[in-house]
Amino acid sequence: MEDDGTEELTILGAFTIGLAHSLVPCEDKAVVSLYALWGSERWREGILLVVLYGLGMMLINTCFGFAFALVGAGLFETFMGVKETLEIVSGVITVAFGFFMLKGHSLVHLVHHHRRTTKEESEETELLSFGKSAALLFGLVRGLPPCPFELAAYLLASSMGNVLAGTAAVFMFGLGTTLGLIPIGFAMGGVARAAKRSRYSVLVPKVCGLIIMVIGVVIALSPLLNIEI
């Protein structure tokens, strides 16, 4: 078992790796961020959806991290055996989310150019509530098939010899990823704002949807095509 000082450094390192993870294209982070900000009337709504997407990934990562920390490296072989199933399930659901985007549906109500009635405000609140659930669910789904960064975090958890420390390390990894999504969200918010002012605004959900669907197809077919994601 590692001493407390080493564990603290390891957990801090996991957080740093999580921040780096948010910057690499092994997830559809930028696309989801652009889509969320495009459909949001206020920036804080879009950023909230991006954060919830990250929290979904963090939750599933932490659950896997706990399992690895509890069982140890012996779980890795079994996990790799079910990895293909996770990829297929995640890929199919990702394609469904992409189709949802392609049809032009937003996670929250689109901007109104007239005064809203009480009924409209109530409907917008309901849509935002649905959007929060959808963003969190999508994050959970996208966290199922582990990318190389996530596999490294799980192996780290299994090697620490301490369930609490191993789980904490993966939790901090997920937290780093989630926090790293915030600047990406703001950057994509600027792109979304520019798109809304252009004649290409209607293309945003279609392009995002197509990209997400392609990602989903690649994930679902990766076990058959022997592609590492």
C-alpha cells in the first residue's frame, strides 16, 4: 500500500490527467458543447448542460473506478471481455442522440423574439428540465466505452491497493474532465452565437447530429472492425 503522501500526489495527478482528457478528441465534447449552447437562450443554461454531460461521464467513471479499486487488476481481463458489448450499446444510443440532433431538436427551448406568456415560460422550464436529464444521460452513455485515458485511470485505481484512494483518484480524474469542459463550453458558446447571427444557423443541429451519428456508428462497429477508441 502506498503511503498517504504518495496517494495524495497520485490523486492530484489523476485530476491533471482528467483536465488533459477534456482536451483530446476521444469524446464528442466540442460537438455536444456547441449543440447545447446553440439551443440555449442564456449562456448559463448551455454551460449547465455541458457540465451535466461531464458529470454523467464522471459518475460512470467513478463507478468503474470503484470496481477496479475493489477487485484489483484481476478485473481488467473481465472488463476487456465486456468492453465490446459496452461499445455496441453506447454506439447505438449515441446514434439515437445524433438523430435527435439531426431533426433539429434542442436540449432547451430556442430563443423567442416575442414576449413569453406564463404558459410559454412553463413549457420552457419543462424543456430545460428535460434537457438536464438528457445531457446527464448522454454523459452516462458516453462514459460506458472507456477511452485510453479512462482505461489508464481504472488501472491506476486497481494498482493503488486502497479502495477509497483508488475510487478518489478516478473521481478526481472525472472532476478534472468536467471542469475542463467549461472553457470548451464557453468557446463553443462564441461559435454558437456567431452561428445564430448567420444564415447557417439551421445547419448547426444537422451538422452536430451527423457528427454524433458517425461517432456512434464508429463506436458500435469498432469491435467488428478492431478499432481502438
